Amino acid sequence: MTALLAAEQLTVGYGAAPVLHDVDLTVAAGSITAVLGANGAGKTTLLRTLSGLLRPAAGRVVLDGQDLRGVKVEQMVRRGVAHVPEGRGVVTELTVDENLRLGGLWRRDRADARRALDEVYGLFEPLARRRRFPGHQLSGGERQMLALGRALIGRPRLLLLDEPSLGLAPRVTAQIMGLLRTLRDDTGLTVLLVEQNVRSALSVADTGIVMALGRVVANADAATLRDDEEMRHAYLGF
Amino acid sequence: MDRFVFLTFDGLSRGAVYAAFALALVLIWRATRIVNFAQGAMAVATAYVGYSVSAATGSYWLGFAVAVLGGLLLGAVTERVVMRFVDHSSPLNGVVVALGLVLVIQGVLGMIYGNEFRPAEAPFSRDAFTVGGIALLSRFDLFVFGTVCVVVVLLAVLFTRTPVGLRMRASAFAPDVSRLLGVNVGGMLTLGWALAAAVGSLAGMLVLPTELGLHPNAMDIVFVSSFTAAVVGGLDSAIGAVAGGLIVGLLLSYVSGYLGATVAPIAVLLLLVVILLGRPGGLFSRSAARAV
Amino acid sequence: MSVTLAPKVDAGLRVPRPARRHRYLLWTIAAAALIVALTYLLPPFRNYQLATVGAYLCVTAGLTVLTGLNGQLSLGHGALMATGAYTVALVQEALAGRGQWTLLIAVLAGIAVATVAGGIVGLAAARLRGPYLAGLTLAVAVLVPAIASTFDQTFNSDQGLSVYVDPPPLALGATFPYERWQAWLAWAGALLTMVLLATLIRGRFGRSLRAVRDDEAAARIAGVNVARTQVLAFVVSAACAGLGGALFAVLAQSVSPGAFPLSLSLFLLMAIVIGGLGSLAGAVWGAVLLVALPALTHSVTDSIDVSPAVAQRLEGNLPLALFGVTLIVVMLAAPGGIASLRPSRRRRKP
């Protein structure tokens, strides 16, 4: 298994209590990795560092063998990294269509961008019905679809998802997880998924990483984390 | 009645200029949450350059074009070199820096050109046409009106129907998310400032022929009137800026016409006070009374 | 760590620290003595400049309290100075030649009118913040000269009025230099202003000012009447500006709209930013800068070889450009902008 993304001794934040401390992780291509842990563990900070919104104080991020030091945030989509941030980041003042098109504006191949837009509408039928709706009129589930669709328009290799299930009904969460599984199987998409909903995350993930207080405390395949009672009790609280 | 009609048309013509200027202010406010207090000074500076070019070449239109392009350049440079580095922790920072710019621009203009009033000729006749015995608009008024309408339409199309406009709006509403989607947010900011300054310069060239002349402080009152117009319409609203501009223009025209020209500035001040006390978010804001 | 007891002090050796107001009195007397000494040492023109610094200090002190301690950015203090100045001109005109005491009446009237004007603006501005407040006060600064033009008869529009000022009282001696008298007048006002402001800001008023600036919601919850604090702060600083304007009228012996342009208000802003927002000592430096920089540019333009027309252009405008650049550089260089330009809170001694 080739590592698409690797973080080496990542330290973010300064002073006596950095937010991330010496984080090492690898994400295999074509896999779904779940990042789990309590609030404040540093999961969101990790994603923001991987996509370049935060600069590490020490350590580095390597994407497909290339060191990402100095790469601007705007460049990350061009390298195939899509980050759906905490809170989804739907631009509420813009319409569904404008949000989606925004995700594809960087592409030089306009024809393929249009094709991708049609594919996303095909994938998320509720969005197709609400093309002209402004973002603030969408429900939580629709916003998640919009954020995901917008990320997928760029045809990314790596998808960073921050708490997609937040505020969503179990049925909708299951749909999203199922979609991730399908994308991984059909297109080889690699997913790094931060989740509070441990069961949902582990139901689709291949690997699980558990964080606490800015450090990685466990890194095992999902089956082990699911089935090993001791591990579950120790790190996941159930 | 004749007088009323004349004053109305005159007010709309002036109002068009305030509308354009207010639009420039709203543009920058929406993108950066900064009120560009230097907008008037920047417009005067480009007008000086424009009129110098006109005088040197004999062509008004060349000077006009240079003024507008100068605005584009000045706006971009101001954003890149100065405003980019303003700390966003307090809204006062942008205000104070812009005021520093006002001092610098007015000082430099005074040093180069002096503080006497210079003539600012209009490209068209300012004599009013009479229709049915009533004096209405002059050729120059029509030119002003037409130009502002074209500019407003162009800006509207740019922002709502082009990819660049989409990028600019997204950069203003959600800069971090836009970056994640590959938008060059910094570049969009520069472009926004450039466009706003160009619109301001255009408005300046349209209004200066109707003022006492070219002078480093010539746009101070226009700025205050346009700021009032923007506040009346709501700093967040482009439509509000246009409506506010027309309202202020009409107000100034009626007060000047019926009560005397020297009282007119006081009317603007009163309007500003009334709107800030009553409906600080403006007439067209989405939210009602926002905590200013 | 164990708690340490307060060190034993021999009761007999304990010298009580002077009460705060006594300290201010000592400082004031010392400063007054220094000023008086200076006025005997300096040539007439320097005394005039010293007087100008004193007049500016009244305004900068009040403004730094308003903007630095209370967070209200006012661009209209030049106009408030004008109201004090014009009042002095009009009162002196009405009471011309009746004696030295008319000046006191005139100055008090100037302060009163400016206070009222400040109260009106302050009431309008009480709920405004940031750019809205700046815009309103800017409008006041730009449009108030229009009032002078409207009432042509009283204010004599652009030509302005001359201010009748009596020569120094005979008690000081028949040959008492006029400039020295001007410096004494100006600094009497300035020192009075400083003491009053220092007393005000050490007490509850000062705490309210800072509380509202730092966190309005928290201040409200703590029981501070925010609107009243904002208006009072404006009124106090307006009174100071009125005094400063009144003194200017006395020093220049004339008033006109051209003496109070928008750039004056911007200069005042620059002075308090560079001196340190909220610092009374900084207000002194700001006032000094306001006089020193134009004087410096004047001597520079005098020394270089240019035609009188060009020299006049430079003299009038170089200070503007330099002040503007200074303001921009200071604001951009300070990390955190305006917040970091305030002096850090001094620790209270037990």
C-alpha cells in the first residue's frame, strides 16, 4: 500500500502546550482513515495543518512524496487535496449552483469542470432541485451534500472531511458514509475523516487514528479498534 | 413647479455621482470591512493627473481615461502596499491608516500643484435644455447619468455573471473557505480595491466640473455626502448605495434650491445623524438595527 | 511556596506616601516652575511656540482620553476647537476694552459652547462605533465651516474675525514681553487641564471609560451606564478642545475657517497615536510634535534654494505628507494596531 499522505513529527502551536505534538501518521492511497478523539484533541488542527491553513512549528507534511512546506493554501486543490472544513463552509450568501461552480473555477479544463458539475448534480438529487436556492435556506443535510459536492467537483485524490455527521440525522449520516465507501471503491478516492461519531466512522474506515491532547495515542486498523474491547474502552469510551 | 422639476433633475444628476462614489465605498466595505476614508483623496489625485494630461495633450478624453486607469492602479497599489498590512483586530486600524493616506495624498498634491483652485472643465455644455419652457438637464448632466448607469450595470454583470465576480464575492464572504477551493483571495482583494478606486476616480471626474475647481480638498464634502449615501442605503448593500446616492443628491438639490446653497451641507449632516440614530444598518440592510 | 508575612517595618521610620492629589499638586507646581523658568530663558519666538504647545496640549490631552481610554475615534475635534475660538472672538468683541477679566469670561464661554457642542455630537455618537463614529465626526469636521459661511454677518465668513486681547497686566511690569504672557496663559490652561484629567481618569470615571472600551457587554453587565459614559467622555474632551481653541484664538489674535481645516483634526489624531493612546504624558509629546515638525520643515524649506512660490507650497504641505507617512508607518508597525499603542496598565503598588 502506497502512502498518499504522510505527516512527520508535526508540531503546531507554540509555547509550553502546543496544539499538536509530534504527530506521525500515514494515509494509504485508496483508503478511508478515521481520526477520532474527544473535543480539543487537535483533530481539526490536524486537518487545517494538512491543508495548509496552519503552518507547523516543526515537522512536515508530505503528499505523494512531495514536501508541502511553503505551498500556499490556494495551491492545494491543484494538487488534488480537497478540505471540507469544520462547519462545512457553505457560503450562505451564494446559491447552490454558485457554491458548486466555485469549487471548479480553478480547473483549466472547463469542459471537464462542467461534466463534473453535472455528475455532482446527478449524485445529489436534492441539490439539483435547489440549484437557485441561497445557501442559508438549506437544511443541515443539504449543506453537507453541497460541501461534499463542491469538494468533489475538483476531482480530488485526497478528501479531508471535518465532522461531516455533525448535526445530522443518523439516516443522513449513514448515507454520507455509504457514499464515501462507494467513492473509495469506484474511484480510488482517499479519505481522511475526522469524526465524533465513532461507530459511523469505524463502519466505513479502513484505519483508525485516535488522538488525545494533541498526540496520536493509537493507530490501528478499524476492525481492531471496533472489535478489541480493551482498545475501545481505553481510547474510545465505549 | 418649474423650479421643482429643475431641482429634481439636477438632484438626480448629482445623486448619480454620489451613487457611484458610494458604490466604491460599499465595494471595499463588503470585501474588507474597511471604510476607505481615503477614497476622496485618491479620486482627487487621479483627477489632477487626468487634467494635467488633458492640458498637455489637448484631449479631455485622454485625460479622463488616464484618471480612471490611474484609479485602477492607485487602488491596487494602495491595497498591496498599505492596506494589506492593516491589523484586523480593531475596525479603527483601517480607518486611521486611511486617514494617514489622506494626509499624505493631500500633502503631496499640495506640494506638486499648490493649493489654489484650478479650473476643471466639463467635456460637455452645462447649459440646461429647456423642454416646454422648463429647464431640465444639460448635456453634461446626461453624460453623467449615462456614464453612471453604464458603470452600475457593468459592475452588476461583473459580480453576478462572471467567474471573476463569483471569486470576488466568495473571497469577501468566506476568505478561508475560498482559499481551500483554490481562489486567490489576496488577488481578489487587490482587484476589488482597484475597481473601487477606478469607480471613485470616475465619479471624481464627473463631479469636479460642478464644484469650485480642482483643489486637494475638493472631494472632502463629496466624500462625506457619499458616505452618508452609503450609510443611508446600508454599507452592505450595493442597491442601497445607488438609492442612497440619489436620495442625498435630491436632498442637497432641494435644500440648495429652496433654502440656499450654504445650508445644504448642514442638511447632509442632519440626514447622517438621523439615519445613524434611527436605522444605522441603512434602509436596505438585510438585518434590522445592527449593533454598529 | 509558603506565605511570607509582610516585612516588619519600624513604625517610627514609616513615612506615609503623599496622597494622590498631593502628588499631582507637586507635579503641577514643578511643571509650572519649569515653564516659568523657560519663559525667562527663551527668546520671544520660542515663547510663542511654547505657548502653542500649551494650547495644543489642552486638546491632545482630552482627545487621548477619549480615543485612547474610551475607544471613541473623533475626527471632529478641530471643529470643536473652532467653536471655542469663535466664541472667544465674539465675546471679546462684545466686551472690548473693559479690562483683563473679559478674557477669562471669554475663555470660559468658549469652553461652555464647545462643551455644549460636544454634548450634542456625543449624544448622537453615543451608540456609534468604529467607522460610523469616524464618519459622523468627519462630517462634523468638514461641514461645520459651512456654518461659519452661512451666518455671514456674525462670522464674517472666510475672512474671519480678529480677537481683541489686552496687553499683559501692568502688575507684571510695563516691559513684560507679550509672548511670555501668552505662554503663561496657555500653560495655565494646559496644566489645569492635565490635573483635572489625571484626577478624573484615576477614579471611577476612568475605570468606566476603559471598561467600555475593552468589552462593552461586560461593562454593561457590571453596571456601567455605557451611553452616559460615552457622552460624558465626549463632553469632557470637547471642553478640553474648546479651551485649546480658545487659547489659539488668544495666541493668534484672529479666527477664521481656514485655521481649522480637516487636516487639523487629522494632525490631532496623529499626535495622540504617536504619543501613545490614552497616555497624558504622550499627549505632551504629541503637542510638541505638532509644533516642532512644521517648524522643522519651515527651516528646511528656508535653507534650500527655491522660489518663494515653491517654498510656500512646500511649507504648507510637507508637514501634511510627513505626518501622514508617520501615522501610517506607526499604525502598520504596531502589532495589533491601535490596541498595542496604548501604554500597558501599570501595576498597582500595594
